[in-house]
Amino acid sequence: MSYTDYIWDLGGTLLDNYQTSATAFQEVLLEDFGINVAYDAVYDALRVSTEFAVSQFAAGLPDFTTIYKKREAQTLTKPVLFPDAERVLATIVQNGHRNFMISHRNDQVLEILETAGIAAYFTEVVTSSNGFARKPSPDSIRYLLDKYSPTQPVMIGDRDIDILAGQNAGIETIYFAPENQETVKATHHVTQLLDILTL
């Protein structure tokens, strides 16, 4: 392990929330608005962003986003981690290194981490409540760099905005994509979380 400090994104990186979010999105479209959209199409759109998915499938639907967010929050009470997520976090801590989290979500993130059984592995969790600009702004990463002075930090995420945030902060990056490798210029690309321990 060449890194000392691992700065994680949550959704799509440690938490397989696209699976549960796509189900919630699809259900709201069908049950509340009578619109049937294929699960795979919703999943792929959500991987881009929630805003993109709404623009593709729910533009102009009154209160869709409010109803969807409420349904999605219910699904997150039973978080699903990607394979080996806890093992990787635990190994990092056991080797004397640190994990950090940066998420665009509010303090519900803290509940998700507790429920998933991984909260204890994080030195600090930065949420939207901290008030930093959203990624790809490097502000939240720079806050952690200034506070903890890591020797060799790395940013880990599943979207280009995660990688850009790391690059904008001047640190190395790991792009995680279990299904496919997009054209994202990160320091490393991995298809499973366990591979991170070999970098």
C-alpha cells in the first residue's frame, strides 16, 4: 500500500446505491405517474446524475423529485455495500492508515455508515452540512489536507467529478467502475475494491 490516507466518495463507490435508487426511481415513475421505463435505462442515467435521470424520464412531472427523494431515503435505511468494502476499509485502518469520506448528501450519510457497520473506519466524514462547494470543487478535499496533513493522500470515486475534484486538489486518484471503464483520466483504474489494497 503506497497511500497513507484514502478519501472516499460514498454512493457508487462504497455503497451500491444505484441499485436501490434505480428501483425507487422506476417505482415512482410507474406507481405515481403511470410511466414504465426500463430498469437498466434508469440505472445508467442515475450513474451520470440524479438531475440527468430526471431530465431524461421525469421532466415536467409535478413533485417527482420530492416523491423520489422520499422513496430513495427509505431504501437507504438498508444500505447495500459493494463486495469487500468493509474488508478494504478495515485493512487500511489495521495498517495504520486513515479513511475519510466526502459526500454531497446531508448528515443522513452518518446514519448510512452506522447502519452499514463501517462508520468506525472513518477519521472524518464531510457532508453537505459542512457547506463546501460540490465536487469537482476541491474545497472539501483541501479542508481535509489542511486539517490532517496526509503524507500520501488519494481520492477514490466512481464518477468523473470525484476524479476531477482530486486532480483539482493536486492529489492522485482511483477511478472505481465495476461494470465498465469510462474514459476518465485517473491515476489508477480498478474494477473491484479489493484491487485498491495492491496500489
